[in-house]
Amino acid sequence: MIRLEDLHKTFLVKDKRTHAQRRIEAVRGISLEVGPGEIYGLLGPNGAGKSTTLRMIAGLMRPDRGRIEVCGVDTVRRPEEARALVGYLSTDLGVYSRFTPRELLRLFGEFQGLDARVAERRGMHLLEELDLMDFADVRMEGFSGGQKQKVSIARALLHDPRVVIFDEPTTGLDVLTAKTVLDLLRVMKAEGRAVVVSTHVMPMVEAICDRVGIIFDGGLHGDAPPREILARWGVGSLDEVFFKLAEARA
Amino acid sequence: MNGALLILKKEYLELSKDRRTLFFTFVMPLILYPVIFFMMSRLGSQDAAARSGRPSRVCLTDPSQVLGQPLRAEPKLFQVVPRPPGDLRQALRDQKVELSLEVDPDGAAKLARSETLAVKVLYDDSDESSKLALDRFKGLLGRQETVWVQARLGRLGASPQLAVPVKLETVEAGGMSLFLGKLIGSFLPYLLMIMMYAGAMQHGIYATAGEKERGTLLSLLSTRLPRTQIIIGKLLYIFSIGILSALVNLLSMALSVGRLVATADAHPAAVTGVAALATPSALGLTFLLMVPLGLFFANFILLGGIQARNTLEASTALTPGIFVVVFLGVFSMAPGIEKLAWLPYVPVLNVSLAIRKLFSQQANGFEYLVALAMTLVLAGLMTWISTRMLNRESALFRV
């Protein structure tokens, strides 16, 4: 369902002190595959290249080199078609706070090519699953982080995507909301969707991910089930893999 | 195009949820201008009525009694008052008197000898009452001079007509309508430009840099809508809000001025003059020019807004644009610019010129078409640049 081949992405950044421009290789040579009904966890410290990789899969960014296919659709050549297959949740908890969840979902349904009434019906179903029906007609101005995240998840899943990409979906959420999100990810797996999540939360990885890839300095280190990775590195937790990678770089 | 219209719908839906912004954008101008115009006219007319309805206080120093009698003969215009104590200049500034006249002490004898009489006038040019007093005195003196000159001619046995060698007859060819047309034509382009730009700027920043700041842009970009259509949708929003703001402001001003002209003791020609200006063709042709100009401004705002990291940066980048628009507006109000041969070929400024000529009965079809075509090309070019530049990741993901 998702296939990445030798993905590269470079950014130009300006040094504030010297005003010189330099290239930063955010992603270098990442290749991986995620099949239907599989949850793939992308792990890595901040700035490792996780979000960039996810944005490229979601058709938001173009790789400098390499190839991405989502359900057989090339995301570079046919980005709109690819985006229609993907449900993407970013790290930003931003929602259109002047709207109610019902209005937002109706509108985004139209953006995704759905009839407004169908979008609203699907949206209400998702809000019910996420236990947010009581707030369907409340303006989102005063919503908590968890409530905003739930609306964003409903927005990402509104068009029934076959591929789901969640960038740090449980960051900043309380344990109950985080559990709701994890349960939803399990449902999506059961429905045969390909799911990619990036996270810092190791227990979450161990609980739901079928396979994990560790991104460090833009490169993918290990692409295997969590237990296999631990065994390969001879450590007891995934945190220790990070430490070893950091030591190796130093 | 459907995607662009969906984005436009989203922007207006969002705006419709913010009653305060709606009020300040569309309702406030409808209240503000009538209130300002009413207060200004009320204060102005009260002041003018108060000035013209009472005699000017004149402090007269005239030992030989040359001007005392003529001044006292017109009690509705002049009131001769004793010299106030202290500095006379300060008394004028304190509005204790409006005019001070100091007549030659030997005035009567000089008049009798047919010599020139010297009168020293002290007045305050910054005070309307003092200026009115001076005008009244000049009128009185003019009439009195004719009497004196004709008396001298009589003594010499010459015809009194010698004192009036020329009888001037003036016929006004332009009329009040043309005067008003030139007046409106000179400041209308300025108003249109500033209202379109300023009206669209904050909304444009909210819809572009604001989306980045609020973290909503990514969700929009992750939909199946093509990016070009998202950008065009935003552009349509900024453009339409600029046009609407300008129209609401102008409508309010037009209604206020119309009411002022109709209710005040205006010259009857002013009423017909204003009516003659507001022809559907003049207004329609002006609106036609506003469309590409508004699109040009909208592109400028869109570029500044999406390139910025946040609303503060966008605001800082776009505010100098107001000064540029003000400069263009002030330039277009300058007298005599319609005589500059190269002006019809300068983009944006030729729009000012074309509108100015539309309202001053000097419309030139060729110049109008040149202005329209140039602005259309410019707006099209800017739209092409915007959609290309803003499609870049460096612009969209610059945070």
C-alpha cells in the first residue's frame, strides 16, 4: 500500500550568525514498505526527519530524489490523487476555531470531494466514535488539546482513506484521550488500512506497532518488529537504541 | 475552479462567524461616515452662520474721522469698539476684536488735497472671523474709494465714468457640475486605492499567514484540492473583500455627501451637479477599472501573506504598501497631472488618470483602454507569479 524507494530530501537553511546558506539533509535514502492492515511506527528524536518523511508520503512535500507510491499512485506525479487516498494528521493542534466540529467536517468533506450531507453524516459518526458528539455544535474556540486532536482525527478520516498517516497523534494528550486514539488505530488496522505513526512514546510503539523504523540523522536504522529491533541491538527498550545511535554518532 | 470556490466559501463562512469583524468591515463604515459628515457639516455651518450673522468688531484709530462714518453706516457688518487694553496683536489672537484699523492722522486733509490716504490694517490670517472682517472692510473701502474718486473727478469737471474704466462680465463655462467632477475625480482614485488595499490587507493576512500561525494550513494542503486552486481561492477572497470594503465605504460616503448636499443650503447647481456625475456609465467604467487594480493589490497581499512566517511578519511586510498607495493617491490628486503626456502609460497611475478624466468630462477612450489593458496584464502577470511562487514548499512550509 505504501512504498518508499531511496527517499532524499534536503532543506536550505540560513545561518543567523554568518548569514550563509547551508544544506541540511533531512531525509537520506529511506526505503520502506507498509502493507494493508499494518501499523508502522516511525521513531526518532526531534529533527530526525520523521515529519518530513510523513509529509512526503502524504503528498505534501516532494522528495528531491526517490519514489513514493501510495496504493500504486505516484505521489510526485499525481499528488492530488494520492492525497485523496491518505488521511493525514499533523503535529499542529490547530483547528478553525470559529467553526463547530459539524461545520468543519462538512466543509472538509466537500474539499475531499464528498457531498456535504454525506460528509456531515460520516463526520458525526466519527465524532461519536471519538466520544465528542456532545460538542458537535460548539464553536472550537475553547476546546482542549484533546478535543482539538479528536476533531483533527475525524477530519483526517472523513473521506475514508485507505492509508492513514498520524504524526505524533498522542503528544500532549491525557491518558484517556490517548487510549481513544490508540483504540482507533487498532480499528483502522482491523479494517485493513495501512497506518504509519510517528511518536516519541515507546509504550505506544510496543503496544500497537507491527513494525518500527528508527530515523536518526535522516537515515532509517532498522525496519523490523519492535522485539526484533531490541534483540538486534541487544537492549531492553527502544530508548536505549536511541542512546546507542547517539553515542555512535558522537 | 470548483476547488477555488470551495476555499472562497470557507473564507466567507469563517468571516461570517466573526460578528465583530463583520461589523467593523461592513456596518461600521455605513455608520461612521454619516456621523462624521453630519458633525462636520453641523459644526461648520453653525460656525459660518455665527460668523456671517454678526458684525465684525473693529478697533478704529482715526483722529480725523475719515472712516468712522462709513463704518458706522453699516451696523450689520461692522461694530466699532474701543481699543482693548494691552497688546493689540494679542487682542486679535484672543478674538477680542477681529480687525484693527489705523488711519493716517492727517487723513481728512489729505483727502481734501486729493492725496493718497494711508490705512494700516492689523488682522489674524489664521482666524476665519478676522479674514471675514478684512474682506468686509475691503468691500467697504472699494465702494468708498469710488465715491471719493468720483468726487475728485467732479471737482475737476470730468466724467464720473473715468473712475470705472472697465466693466467686467464673467461667464462660467464649466459650471458646478464640472467643478464637482474635477474635485471628485481627483480624490476618488485615491479613496478607491486606499480602501481596497487597507480593506483587504487584514483579511488577507488572516487568510494566509494566519493559517500558518494557527496551524491550519497543513490540514488544508492535505486535502485533495490542487494547491493552485487553494491559492486562487485565497486570492479571490482577498480580492472580493477589498472590492466590497471599497464599495461599502464609497457607498456610505456618497450617501453622506448626497444627504449633505440635499439638506444644506447648497447651491442648486451643486445638487444637479452631483446627480449629473453619478451616471451609470461613469460608475460602471470606474468599477471596471477597479477590478484589475483590486486583483493586483490582492496578489501583492497574498504574496506578502503566504511568504510570511506569522501575522506579525506579514503585517510588517504589507504595511509599507499603504504608504505606497497613499503616495500614488496623493500624486493622482496633484493639480495639472492630466497634462503629463507620459502618465497614461504608467501602470496604476494611469488608472487614477482615467478615473479623473471620467469625472471631469475629459474622458479619452484610448487612454481608458490603455489603462484597463495594462492593469489587466499586470494583474494577470501578478496572479501567474503568485500561483507559481506560493506553490513552493519554501513559501508554504516557512514557519
